[in-house]
Amino acid sequence: MDRIKLGLAGIGKIARDQHVPALAASDDFELVATASRHGRVEGVTGYVSIAEMIHACPQVEAVSLCTPPEGRFEQAMTAIRAGKHVMLEKPPAATVSEAEALAAAARASGVTLFATWHSREAAEVDAARTWLADRRIDAVRIRWMENIRQWHPGQDWILAAGGFGVFDPGINALSIATRILPQPLVVLHATMDVPANRACPLAAAITFRSGEAAVDACFDFLQTGGQTWDIEVDTDAGMLRLTHGGSRLELPGEPLVSGSNDEYPRLYRRFAELVRSGESDVDLRPIKLVADAFLVAERRVTEPFEF
Ligand code: NAP
């Protein structure tokens, strides 16, 4: 089967760390061009924008966007209107209404839109979902705490309006929670700590319900030392612990299982399936929960933050 010719937009950290290696190993895609103002991929023709890339390289069939969420709407619209299939890094857009408009535009243009959630592809997420499916859920604790200076050095956009702040990683936890919990999550209360010189929170706490279960989530962007990407679920059959971003699973009475990282190869395999079957996959539940948290949040202004 012919490989799908792909253009990669926004050559920054995640494009270099994950997308380029996944594409190099892919039987489904051929990376034929990039669109980035400064970033380049060795051996691949680079353009400064998606519009220029599509104009110069009409053979591009699909575009994968690794730019920050703010500004991605116009970039994705440009590709969709040109009849290209589109894959979006998480979060899919800066707002829910942008993401919904992209889904409608993709339907109207007859192209695939894939709003990815890479953490859902972590090794043990599917097993956690299967184990929880028939259990009574009593309580859930989400702890997503990492060091912004280690993982996002100098990324000022992440704390600017539309950058999601601590929800840039935190939305990964919500993408897993919405996948593994049998009942929908409902936002009840939230607090957000926003540095005096920034627009988005560096820390947040959210209380949800999922069915009858209380769900308590803590997000922190200033965690030094060990990093924490864990979800614990108390059930009628004991506690499930899904840790290390979804790659390790502890179940009551069973040995710990730990899988290797295959998140981005899985995302590109899924994108190819969607393109070939003419379908889209746009699940907006994680971004809706973040938007709801912003609606109800009590905001506390904290010390200015510099990288
Ligand atoms: P990044 O290192 O800042 O790279 C993003 C690239 O997008 C930049 O290098 C820049 O390249 C381009 N860009 C276009 N408009 C921009 C703007 N207004 N401000 C800044 N850059 C702009 O960011 P990243 O860490 O790769 O994250 C990009 C997306 O991937 C985010 O949605 C993030 O949530 C997601 N993601 C990141 C990680 C991670 O570990 N970093 C993991 C998973 C997912 P040019 O200057 O060349 O145009």
C-alpha cells in the first residue's frame, strides 16, 4: 500500500522528540515536507507556513500539527480547506468552539480530523480501562506534578493566554481519566494559582464526580525531584494504581506490569486507519473539563514566575 505523504508543522520539542522518529519508522506515512518558521528536519524540504507548504507541495495528503494550541485553529483550517487530512497534537485547539468548528469543517470537506491524546496510548491504559469496566468506583485521586523548567524550558507560550498552563500536561491525566472511568466526569469546584506576571495557572486543584465517586485532582508545574503522573482508583475489588503517565499498572493481588513507550507510533497507526477508512476521531471531553474548570475556578494570584 502506498505511504500517505505527510507534512509536519511546528518543528519544536515534541516534533523532534516523538513525531519525527515515529514517522521515520512508519510503514504508513512518508514525511515529505515541514512547515515551521525556524525549525527544520534534516533531509526534508522546509517551508515557513502550512499555506506555503501546501502551495509548493500539492502532493502532501495529510498535515500533522505540533504547534502550540493558540494559533492552531487557522493553521488546521488552512489544511482542511485545502482538502488535507489533519492530525492535531493535544490539546486540539485553544478553545472548545475552535475544536468543534474544525470537526465540522473536516466533515464538510470530506477529510479526516484526528484529535490525538497521546497519553491514552500509554502501555497500561487499555488494561486499566478493562479492569475498571465492571467495578464499583468509590474514589479517584489524580496527581499530575512535573517541573515546567525541566520539560518546557523557555516555553513562554505555555503560560500565556491560550497556553493552558499546568493543564498542558494536566489534560493528559484527564484524557486518561475520561478513557478509563466508566462514568462521565463532572467538574464541581476548582482553584487555580496564577503567577502575577502570567495568564495561566502554574498549579490547580479540581474536584469532580464520576457517578457516585468523588474524584480529586492536583496539578502542579513546580514539582522538583521525582515527577508524578499517577492515578489511583479505589474500587469494591481494591485499589488500582496507574502510574508513570499510564505506563505502569498495579492491581490488587497481582504483580506490577510495566510496558514500553509506543505512544506516537500507535497514534500514527491510528491516523492511517482513520484516513484509509474515511473517518474522524475527535473526542473533546478532556478539553471540555479544562474549560469547565476555568469557568468555576477560584483564582489566587501568586509570586511572579520566570523560567
Ligand atoms: P515547542 O517546543 O514550543 O514547539 C512548538 C513549535 O511550534 C515551535 O518550535 C514553533 O516553531 C512553532 N510555533 C508556531 N507558532 C508558535 C507560537 N505562537 N509560539 C511558539 N511556537 C510556535 O512546543 P512543544 O513542546 O513541541 O509543544 C507543542 C505541542 O505539543 C503542544 O500542544 C504540547 O501540548 C504538545 N505536546 C508537547 C509535549 C512535550 O513534552 N513538550 C508532549 C506531548 C505533547 P517555529 O518557530 O519554527 O514556527
